[in-house]
Amino acid sequence: MASKRNVWLLRIVLFLFALNSISLCVYFASHSKSSASPIPNLPRNYRNPRINRLRFRNKLKSWPILPSYLPWSHPPANTGSCEAYFGNGFSLRLDLISPAADPRGWFRCWYSETLRSSVCEGGNLRMVPERVEVSKGGEMLHQVIGRREEDELPKFQNGAFEVDGGVGFEGPPRRLVDDGFLDRYVPQGEILTHTMRALIGSVRVVAGSGFECQEWIEEPTLLVTRFEYANLFHTVTDWYSAYVSSRVTGLPNRPRLVFVDGHCMTSLEETWKALFSSLRYAKNFSGPVCFRHAILSPLGYETALFKGLTEEINCHGASAHDLWQNPDDRKTARLSEFGEIIRAAFRFPVNRHRVEKPVSGLNVLFVRREDYLAHPRHGGKVESRLSNEEEVFDSLKTWAYNNNSCKINLVNGLFAHMPMKEQVRAIQDASVIIGAHGAGLTHLVSAMPKTVVLEIISSQYRRPHFALIAKWKGLEYHAINLDGSYAKPEIVIDKLSGILRSLAC
């Protein structure tokens, strides 16, 4: 009997080993493809040994192995599906400049009917910084106090960006696209200042004879324009858009990054640098710079994370393993994949499973709102969403200390004065995340699969940001809706006690 049991156990182990090997093969095969529609053949000097040596010295960061990763499908997803909202729904390919017999410049866009936006990419694209009207960008905040927002948003003159028309192009520069194209594939919608639309509108096709550059960037590079760069929620939408753009265009490694805006530095820049291979500002270049492969990332306003605030996106979070076995248009693992990218970027281990109940106790993270100087036009005071936050926190601290059911570690989440890596660590280690409605809760995208969320919502801020993120990640979510902005500590404690009991505490 024991012999038969051992044989069955051996068979099960061998089966699981084979299944894991197949999964890894599929994963690496999908990562090895640069795109379903490969980048056109590049000029011969792209393969010049000297340039290749330079590329080796400036090696790009590789994509990490992620438990929630699923191949970014080609052909792209069905319109209106969860994959179309959160993954690759950019189904319509628009070739604006196709490679000629002696290929030089090229340009194309991938349009999503679901998101009503485009990811565009081009080769031999030149940026002329003097034709981009914007402040320098990248300064320390204290150096630019009082600077106007309009000075930080780019204004593009004609020819701010140019693409090499190749040997067959003659005559004066011409527009790459007309207004009709922009209205159809890069619609302004309700975005008052659509900087990426303006960037594409500035692109001119020029003759190759005058296509000279002071600097060439050989590696794939994301061009990003930002608005509310100091707000975590809006910055996460920009991170997500940049990540999606990288995947849609099939980049084999994490690209370089150029901010085509003039914002100063913030603590959020730490994550940009962790996510991508390098970071520069457009105005930091001293002369014309050419990109062998540039990707134009859509605005964060055009992601599902933002659009879900005004339109219904009926999607639910699920594990990649379940979706691999049972595809479902109404479920997604993309936000979990994105959260793993953030954790891996900071070199945290990305595990498929988590320990349900750590030996050291359950971490309850209280995300706090505190005063800090956010940007040059900010007074340093944040608007209170919970008028007695300190009282609630102190009551929770006393309750946790006296709790005899299990050990509770109440973590004081003063995020405004914590490095971004430590913020992500606190989110990753939390069993329960509690806090008043505020941008800090956007960190839920990096939460572990079984994390429970408790949001305290004042009557003035009944908005669905974090309930939606929890839903799209498949997290258990609870809310306490206040009549005003005052929360009775005993009600918060009672609600939290119930949550902890469900976690066997």
C-alpha cells in the first residue's frame, strides 16, 4: 500500500515539474518576441560594431519574471473586454510611414477602440529641444517655488519632432498627420491640454539629406508628457500607461525614458527610475537628439484607471493561473501584474503565494494624510478627509496593544515623508490597509493578493477610485461612509475587528 502511494506521489511531483517547465517555456518565448509586427529593418549603421559596443555598455534593464504575467496577445483583445481595457486592446495598426527599400524613418500607431487612444512609435525620430517651449525640468522643488503650471507644460512648434523621410522623400517638410487623423485616433475628448496629441501634431517628415543629430539614442525610448506629476493617483496612471506602451510595442527590455515636460523633481521620480532603464528631460539635451526607436506613451487620463471614474468598467481581478486555464473577458490579472512590476523594480521578491499569518503578527497599515510641499504652487497644507485622524489612529494603537486574540502590528503610514521604496514595502507587508480617501491608497496596485482594504470616506469625497482598484485586483474591500468628516473611533475599531476575525485573528 505504501509502495503504491509512493508511486502516485512520484507521478504527481513529475507532473507538477513538467507543468512548471512548460509554463516557463511559454513565458520566455513570449518575452523573446519583440513584437507581432516587428520593427522595420534598421539602417546598416544600427548594426555597426562600434554602436553595438556602446549599447552593451548601456545595457537596458530586463523584464522581471512575474507570477501574474500573461502574454500580451496578438492579435489584440476584443473591444470592450477586460483585456482591451487593461492589456492589449490596441487592435488597429496605422502605418503612417512604411519602410522603403533603403529604410530610414518609419512611424505607426496602434489604436484602441475601447480606450479611444493610441500608442504610437517611430524610428529615426529627431527631437529639436529649441522648438519645445517648456521650462528646463528636473530641478529641486525649492529652486522653482511659484513657477507657473503653464511654464511646465510643453508647447510644440512645427517641427519640434521630425522623422527621416528616407531616400524617396523630396521637397519641403510636410505634416506627418492632419487634424482629421488626430481627431479620429488621438481625440482630445475632455482633456483641455492634450500634450501628446500636440506632440504628434508637431511631427514633420523631412528629407534625409538634412537629417543630422548631435546625439543618437540607440535603445528604445519612451517619450512621456505628464500633468499632475506630484499626485500619486495620477502618477500611477502615467506609470501604467508607460508600462502598457512598452508591452504593446513588444519591447524585449525595459526602455529608456524622456520626460517631454518641464516639471521639477518629486519623490515619485524614484519609481520612474526604478521601473525603467534611465531617465532624462527633453530640455536637458543641448541640441537635436535622434531616437532609433521612440514610443509615445498616451496620457494617464486615457488609461482604464482614470476612465473607470466616469464610465462603467465591469471587470474583476483574478489570478493569472485561473485566467490561463479559463479565459474570461470579464476578469483581469493585469493590475496584479503591474503591481508585481513595481515591487520587482524595487528588488522585492515577487512570490506567487503569501504566508497567511506571519509569526510576528498581522500588519495593519494606516495610510495617513499629512502636510507636505507637493509642487511649486502648493501651500504645503493637505485638505483633511478625516478631521479626527490622529484620534482614530491613537485609539487603534491602544486597541491593538491590548488585543489578546493575536498580535497586531499597527503601522503608521506617514507616506509623505517616506522613500517610495519603503512605502511599497509597507504596502507589500500589510494584511489590512486602512485609511481615509486620498491618493496614498493608490498604492493598492502593489498590494498582495489577500490584502483586505478598509476605506474611511467623508461625505465630501464619495468617489470610487480605490473601490475600483480593489475590485480590479480582486481584493476584499470595505468602506465606512461618514456623515461628515468625523469618524467615531469605536465604529472603526468594530469594523476592523470583524475584518481581523475573518483572518483568524
